[in-house]
Amino acid sequence: MWPAIWIVWTLAFAIAEGIALANRRENDTLSENFRRLFHTRTSKAGRAVFAVGWLGFSGWFAIHILTETM
């Protein structure tokens, strides 16, 4: 059951992001929303928070997948 849910979720995201990329409207892609949420264009603190969060998540996820722990 869970693999099917993850596949459906991934396909839904891919379709939504594909539509957002194709229509070229402002503030509808995931990247644009993250930039707006963290104020990466105007705030050094926002950039730092995003960078620490992204690197922390990426590091944790890599360890999680490779060692099958956490």
C-alpha cells in the first residue's frame, strides 16, 4: 500500500510542478515558493536558515538511506 501512495504523491507533485513550469506564472513553482518563504532574495538570515535546513535535511537523509538507521 505505502509504495503506491508514494508513487501517487510523486506523480501528483511532478504534474503540478510541470504545469507550473509550463504556464510561466509567478510564484507557483516549489522553488519560487521556497524563495518567498525564506526571503532568500532579500535576507541573509533567510538564506542562512534555508541553507542550514537544506544541508541538515540532506545530510540526515543520506545517512538514513545509506545506513538504514534513524
